[in-house]
Amino acid sequence: MADFGFDEPEPDLGYSQKDSVKKEKKSYDINYKVYHPVDIQAQQDDLVNEVNMILDIRKEDAAILLRHFRWNKERLIEDYMDRPSKVLESAGLGPSTTGPPKLETIAGFECDICFDDGGSQTFAMKCGHRYCVNCYRQYLAQKIKEEGEAARIQCPSDGCKRIMDSKSLDLLVTSELQQRYHELLTRTYVEDKEYLKWCPAPDCQNAIECGIKKKDLDKVVPTVACDCKHRFCFGCGVADHQPAPCDLVKKWLKKCADDSETANWISANTKECPKCGSTIEKNGGCNHMTCRKCKNEFCWMCMGVWSEHGTSWYNCNRFEEKSGSEARDAQAKSRISLERYLHYYNRYANHEQSAKLDKDLYQKTEKKMIQLQTASGMSWIEVQYLNSASQALQTCRQTLKWTYAFAFYLARNNLTIMFEDNQKDLEMAVEALSEMFEKPVTDLADPKLKVEIMDKTSYCNKRRVILLADTADNLANGVWTWGISF
């Protein structure tokens, strides 16, 4: 289990992280913990053991009760002390009619599912509903493999709410199905805990604990970093989107999905009807347009009403007419709105594309470091500055990408100007570092360039901290003004 008081990774300047000094917590840092599978299982075992000792019940039943109460031990114990029978029944642990579950061969028994009376092994939970082992195994395989159920597997008998416990299940299924069953149980544990979430990285089995509440997500962007190196927002699960809050990110992504693919084409090939605002494509040479929606007739060139043009549409000499002027104003506003969106989207998309290319940057960097060692005689430690530069480029581009989504929704004022200045400083520094980083290995062997790259890496990291800290402070204090609601 890893415990973090801050989420910002230390910049790697060519020496071991173990040798680096723990830095001061930033205003945008949050407290969180990373739990590995063994930690998650230990938490469950500790809670089960506590309930087992306090209530003096079987551990398997204690686990079922805890899952029923979503692992709220205090509420479970309180309710159980007040009305034990009702709590047991509602959790699927009603009265018992048999002894401990076991496999039995009963002469003359006929299974109510397959009607087999061939003397095969049978099984019944404490509710007493008995079926042959083959039918039970098929039932459990369907529940676990196909339905992904584990915590609330009930007796196969219609109307019976008795819950299958782990000890009984282990008697019936294969080791492979047992493993899947326990994996599903662990998954429900994390999903039931308000402050626990799985790391969304592929194949990662770690979970993150963070105390940020949903109601606070408009004032903080809770970025966490798993031990697998994946950084994501604890609030929404999206990859690190600082400095943009979750609701803004959701709105922006939806807008991009709806608008971005067609926005450029619309800008070049369409106009809006000056009466109802419907988007119209010109599909012929004539400038006499009729809106299909409201039947308004207007001139494609000046957007004025067609009736005022007479036969002079080719010259469109009514440019100063009131109707045409108003239409042009409306059209201009619509186009400005679209151009504004494209301004921010294109810059957002550019950094997103760079981030996709950066997925291969690690291998590229490692190869370049090996080549530099060969060309210059430097040690592996001495060429780590390239790795630091690579990390800075990736992290800063991710931040810059979301600053453009953030800026799209901001109203213009003095705070916005300061934000854009910080954004500009970071972007210029990143581009300068990127240009240095792309130089051939023969140039990188120059000690002077190495110092320049290290200085620029440090500067990029510092500018990113300044931008995020300023944005986070203003977000926490609620002083940002939004020009477009989200």
C-alpha cells in the first residue's frame, strides 16, 4: 500500500527517486492511498474477523452480512444488535433447516431440475433445497461466468433468498471458477466503498482511496497517480485533466464528439438561415435561397431578403439595406462562435495528437539514451536528463491540452488574461524543449546542449506548477467567471 500526501511526481533529473527530497505539497495536490490486491484482501479479512468475533457467527456469514451492508461495519453491528433475525433474513441468511453444507449421496433422491434419480451426489444449503451436484455446478457456472455475479448468488429454488457462501461454493466448483468468484467478490468490495476506485489502466489490479466528495468536484480536480504510473481523475476516471473540473470535461468531450468532425466543413460550406437559424448548404450556382424549414427566401451573398433584390442578385447591390445588414450581423455572430470553438478545439486536438505520439516516446527516448552513451561515453545515469525531458514533455502537453478546453468556457477578464499568459509561457517552453529534444544524437553529446535541456526541463516543470496552482486556487475560491455554462 502506498500513501501519498501529494499527487505530483518528482521530476527525474538523472538520479534515483530515492535520493530526491520530498517536495512541498502544492495547492492542487490531494491526499490519497494506493492499494494492491493483497491490501484489498487484507482489509476484507480484517472486517470479517472483527464481525466474526463481535457477533460470534461463522466467517462466511459475516462476509455475507458485510456485503449486504456495503461493508459498513458499524451500521451492521448496530442493526444486528437491535433485530438479529430480521437482519439475517434480509441479508439472505434466514433460518436453517439442515446442518453444515456438504456433498451427500441420498438413495432414491430425484433432482427437481434434471429429474435424475441415478444416485449422483447432491448438495443443499442451509435452506434445505437439494439438487444434484451437476445441476448446481451448471447453475453456479452460469451465475459466475456469464452473469458476473458473486456476492448475491441465491439458492436455485424459486422464491428462496438464501445466499451462497464461499465455503459452500468451494465444495462445488473448479479452482478456476473459485478464482473468478473471489475476484468478483473483491470487485464488489471496491465498488461498494465510496472512497475507493479501481485504477482504470488496462490490466492494473490496484485501487485508489481518496476522500474527495462528489459535491466538491466543482472546486477541485482530484488527480491521483497509481503505482502503475497511470494518472487519472478520481472524480470521473478520465485520464489526468488538470486544470479542468469534471463537469467541464464532460461537457467539452460531448461537444467535441458532436461538433469537431463536421465543424470545419460547416464553416466552409454552409450558412445559417437569417430567420430561423437553420444550417443551409448551397448545392447550386444560384444565390436565391429558400429555407426548407421556415420557407424564408434570402440572398446567399448578403443574407438579405430576396424580395428586395429584384433581378440584381449577381451584383448584390443591396449590401447596406437594413435587412441584409441584420442578417449579416447574425451570420457573423454565428460564424464567430464557430471560429472561437475551432480556435480552442484545434489547439486541444494538436496537443492530444502529440500525446498519442508520446506513447512511443519512451522507447524512442531509451534508444536515444543508448546511442548517446555510445557516442559520448556518458554513463546511464548521466544520460537520464533525456528521460526527464521526455517525462516533462508528456506531462506538460497533457496539461496544455486541457487548458484549451478550460479556456473555451472562461469569460474574458483580468484573471483570464493572467491564465492565458501562464498558458503561453508554458506552451513556448514546451515547444522549445521539444525542439531541443528532437536534435540528433551528435548534437545531444554537446555538454552545453545538455545543460540547456536540463534547464528547460526544470523551467517547463516550474511553469506547469505555476499554471496549475493559480488555476486551482481560483477554482477552490470560486472566483472564475464562466462565459459559457457547463
